[in-house]
Amino acid sequence: MTSATQEIRTGQSRAGSDVPFYVILSVIGGTYVVLIVALLVADVMYLVGWPPKEQPILALVKPILAALAKPEIRYSIQLSLISCTMTAILSLIIAVPIGYLLSRHEFFGRNLIDAILDIPIVLPPLVVGLSLLILFQYAPQPLREAVVYQIPAVILAQLMVACAFAVRTMRATFDQIDARHEQVALTLGCSRFQAFGMVVLPEARRGLLTAGTLAWARALGEFGPLLIFAGATRNKTEVLSTTVFLELSIGDLEAAVAVSLIMVAAAVAVLVIARIWGTRSLTV
């Protein structure tokens, strides 16, 4: 065996430095990261003013406090917290069984169901809201009046999109859990329910946290289905995303930016929790 062949097989033969390769990747990826940061910096600079006429922190806090002083914005914050939390809980209730079945079992129509679950992700949000509105046109009138353009419509509109992300996360979670642990529990006399509750779910706790936080954050940013299916009625179905729209519609750009920063802060806090206590290895 020649020395050249040995070098190729041991990976010691290099055509050149790796630096240009990683520089190109860093430039491409870094451009997108810089753009995201630039968006946030632009919002802050708009509220503070440039150059700032007073202390930057004080100049930033003032418009946020002014926005929080509005009763309708306080109501939207309250409704957002309640609806997003309920959406996250419902998403987990739905995502756990679906993710488990898709991960552990082969059955007729599995690929079709898997594709159907991606529909809320790939469809334009406005189409999801419009489809919900049309669906409830065929519902009994008492049910339609209790849901459409009411608070339940807010939760249902958020759920339709957020749950799809939770399902993907839970399936990835169960895919990473060794099925042999569950089989051992079954051979030791556990029922399927006992093995699932005592073995599988404890091992999936990080994925549960990640799925819940992703569903919560996705529900917070939902807008299109809410506007169509729940409306944007102040002090009724108004959440933070529709607050931004309403403030823009009346020309209060400063309040709209302030609410946007509140949403950014909430989303970042939730995603940090997912990164720290959840798992980073899940793919959606």
C-alpha cells in the first residue's frame, strides 16, 4: 500500500485549508442572525430615539409603561397569557398520544396522517382561520354563537397551528427513547398504561417541556387565524398580536412597537426555558 493511499484512508491528505469553507458558512448564517438582531435593535432605537434625549433605559421604559397604562392592552396581555397557556396544555394532551403512535407503531394510513398533521404548518395562517370560520358555519347555532368571535375562538385558532409543532416535537422525543425500556416493563408485569406512565413519560419530560414551550410561543405570535376566526374586538378577543395590528390601524406606532417588544421579551423568556430545561436535540 502506497503512502498516498494511506494518507487518503487516514484522512491526513488535505486539498487545502478549511478556513474558507467555514468563513463562507459563517457569512451566510451570520447574515441572517445579524438581520434578526437588527430588527430588534431598530425597534429599541425607534422608542428611545436617536440620539436619545434622556437616559436610554428611561426613554425605553416610558413608552412601554404608557402602553401598559392602557386598559385594553392590559386586557390583551391577560388574555394572551391565559389563551397561550391553555393552548400549550391542550397541545400536549393531543401531541403526546399522536407522537407516541406515530413513533412506535406502523399502521395503515400512517404516512397520510403524518402528512395531514403538517397541513397547519405549511398552510398560510389566513387560510387556517378562514377554514375554521367556514367549518363553524355548518355547526349548530348555539355552538357557533358560543365559539366564533368569542374567547374560545382565540384558543381554537391558536391550537390549530401550535399543536402541529408540539406533535412534531413529541414524535422526535419518542423516537429518541429506547423502546427496550418499555418492553422490559411489560415483561415485568406492567400493563401498557403503566409502562407508558411510569417509564416512557418520565423519559420524555424534557421533550414535554420543549413541546409545551414551543406551542406557547407559537400561540403568542399567532395572528392570521385569530383575525379571521376570533376577530380583533377590544376588551373581548384582543390578544397581543392583534393589539399590534389595532394600534397600527389607529396610527399609534409607538404603542405598537412597545407591544412588539413585550411580545419579544415573553417569547425569548419562554424559548430560553426550553433551551435550558428542555432538549436541544429535537428537530421539528
